[in-house]
Amino acid sequence: MVQEFSEQEIIRRESLAKLRELGIEPYPAALYPVNTNAAEIAAGFDPEKGNFQEVCIAGRLMSRRIMGAASFGELQDESGRIQIYVKRDEICPEEDKTMYNTVWKKLLDIGDIIGIKGFAFFTQTGQLSVHAKELTLLSKSLRVLPIVKEMDGQVFDAFTDPEMRYRQRYVDLIVNPQVKETFIKRAQIIATMREYFNEAGCLEVETPILQSIPGGATARPFVTHHNALNIPLYLRIANELYLKRLIVGGYNGVYEFAKDFRNEGMDKTHNPEFTCMEIYVAYKDYIWMMEFVEKMLEKISLKVNGTTKVEIAGNTVDFAGPYRRLPILDAIKEYAGVDVKGMAEPDLRATCKKLGVEVEPSMGKGKLIDAIFGEYCEKNLIQPTYIIDYPVEMSPLTKRHRTDPTLTERFELFVCGKELANAYSELNDPIDQFERFEEQAALKSKGDDEAMYIDMDFVRALEYGMPPTSGLGMGIDRLTMFMTGQTAIQDVLFFPQMKPEKIAGSEKSE
């Protein structure tokens, strides 16, 4: 394997060799005793108190200005940036000035990770800085960072190309440190949800990712093979059926933050690998769940943003409840101008044609209704809105509506024209569930490769008796997009799925 290097990369490798010739290990293994960071110094330094006089910080060298026997640089750590002041006779108190004249001035580069021991002070111009008494190289950088430069009002070397940013997230985080805030908020969102569920008495659990039957949703699965058992296995598309088995087993509330996988297209709102939170609570229904979700989202927004109002794609969205509750058939009547209630499949197909909605021959009643809704209604649902009471054909795992058996007790929460959550009063009638599975099997035989498989073990579990239960699934990636004002799912995933990249030197040598 032969690697090709740019001129700058060759120079850095030569510097690496020279450092080793000087007896300086460019990748030392010893612990470095960091005791503070840039943000702590900026927030707490007070020259009158005389604090931060024994500072030990570490980070990446982001700039350097050498002025003879003294220099200034900028150090970036996890918390931010701070100026450092390096004086030759301070870091080289003996006669040997190699550390300053050769290492600091010639062999260190922008991007190198260094450690500084010294004290905080204000320069004559009032700039907070760390006066270096000792400098240590902790990791030599062999590639050149795309440091942003401005000249005559023009910006150069900005690392803004989305594909480059997503492929090289490590570089993106270095040169665009504001990106870190999105992922900090993502962690806060998940932590707040955990706290909320735990306070409600629910238990966090784990369920299988490799499944013999991919159930709990209508989606195309990824298929793999188990060699020892010589059977096909599927990456889960949802964790719903396993969580409901636990409700059968006697838990009153369970939830899971699950990695799910769906072998479908990729776009700005879909990634084949995604994080979904599902929660199931016994002796509750979908009406209770609506109130539960409203309080949760309000709490999350306040925690992450300090307000219930968030700017999303040019819209001010208010997550304070209560949210509008709109039956799906009423939404179609309101936004598409047609009444599809009670329509048979041929009439629905003709209505789709009249409305200019593209459909496939394999689509049944449920998908035809969903196609009309998706084309005409979703884009109008900007403020948080519960679309409720879906037809039975659209909801194979949902309890029938208590007043209309052609409908189900289901809601989907929409924000800015996108689905955020899906919830039911769960179907716990095993006979009804088996019949629904059979209907899904019929759709699969017609060519619908997203229709559900029949899971007889789940039917068996229901036959032992599952209490009335309310369940909710919510996409964490999409929730993070909304709470941080991002418009692409790739901006809330550290490493989104990308087409394979050819890297120089990665091919096998002949």
C-alpha cells in the first residue's frame, strides 16, 4: 500500500522525524495533569484574587504569532479558545534554547496538541492569556487543518462543504466548534427524557437488534445471516413487539432508546440507521399519552433552549401544550377537499388519480389514504399537531376506536410538516391481532415489501393477556433537529451514512 502526501504533509512528517532525533516523543503515553480549561479560566479569573496561578491546560494549537524571543498563540480545548503567551527564557530557563528556537518556532504546527503549564494574566491590551512556564508536545498533527482566513472581506478555507463535513466530522468539530453545541443539546434531550420517564416509574430496558422476524413497523429490513444457526436474521426496524412482551410479563412501564435500521432511501430527513425511543405504559390510553408527550416536549425545550419557542426552518414553533387534535379523515377533508370516509379501495385509487397522487398497484386502503394525507396535509402542520383516529387499515398494531370500529386509537405528532411521534392505544386482542397480521401478509403477497410479517410468538404472548396499554415511538434524530433548528438529519448525527469514499492509499498495492 502506497500513501501519497501533499507538500505540507511531507514537511510535517520531516518535522516528526526531527522531533524524534531531538529525543522528543511526539506521541507520549504519560498522563498529562490537566486541571482546568479555557472556559473556566475565562469565567473565573480575577487578578485581584490571584487565582489560576498554577494552570495546566491542554488543547490544539490553532494560531501562532512569533515575535523574536516572545510569541502568542491560541489554544483550543473542548470548552473554547484561550490565548497563550510563550517567552523563550521562561520555557527554556537554561542555556539550551532548543525547545523555543527549534521545537516551538519550527517543528510545531497548527493543529498540534500541546500542554501548557503556567498562570493566567491579562496582557497590556486586556487580553486574557495563559503565560507558559512549561510547554509539552502531546500529539503531532500530520495533516493541515482547513483554518478559516479572511482577507479583504473574503473568506478562505472555510470547511463548509456538507459532504466533507459529514465524512470528516472530526475535522468539522475542530474547525467549526459551534457544531459541538448541537450534539451537547442532543445529549441533554436524551438525558431529560430519561429523567422524565424514570420519574414516571418506567424502567429502561434493552431488546434484541438481531431479530428472526422484523416486526413493529411497516418497513423494508436489512437482512443478514447467522452462520452457526444457518438462518437469516434481520436488523430490527422497531422494538415495539419486544417491549410489549415485557408488558405482558408484568412490567407497568418500559422504554428503550433503540438503534433501528430500515433499508430505505436517504435524504435530508432519513438515515438508514436511526435512534428511536419507544415507551409503553400499562393501564393508559392514547389520550393520556398526548398529555404525557406535551409535558415532556415542553420540559425538553425549556431545558435545551430556555424557552418553549424554537425557530425551525423560518417558523417559530411553540412546544407548550395543549396541541391541536385533528382526525386524519378530517385533515384530508380540510386540506385536500375530499371526504374519503368509508371509501372502498377502487374509489380511493380513483380519488388519488383525480388528486394527482402517485400510487403503486400493491397499495391497499391504508397506504392510499396515507398517500393523500402525505401529499396534501403534512406540509400544513407547522405547529405541533396530533393527527388522530386512523383507519384500521393504516394501523395493524392499534386498538380499534372505542366509538367507531373502522378507526383506531392512534395519533401521530407532526411538527413543521414532519412526523415526530407515533402512538397508540395498543391492540391487546390476540384474535384481532392475528387477523391484522393476516391482512398484512396478503399485502406482502401483492408485492408490498414493507408490509408486516406474521409474528406468532407475539400473538402467543397476547394470548396470555396484555393489560390495556399506551405506547409511543419518537425519533430522537428528528426531535434533535427540531430542538436545535437544524434542517438536515445529517447535522444531528455524528457520522451519517454516506456513499463509500475512495481514500488515497486505501487500495491494495499490486
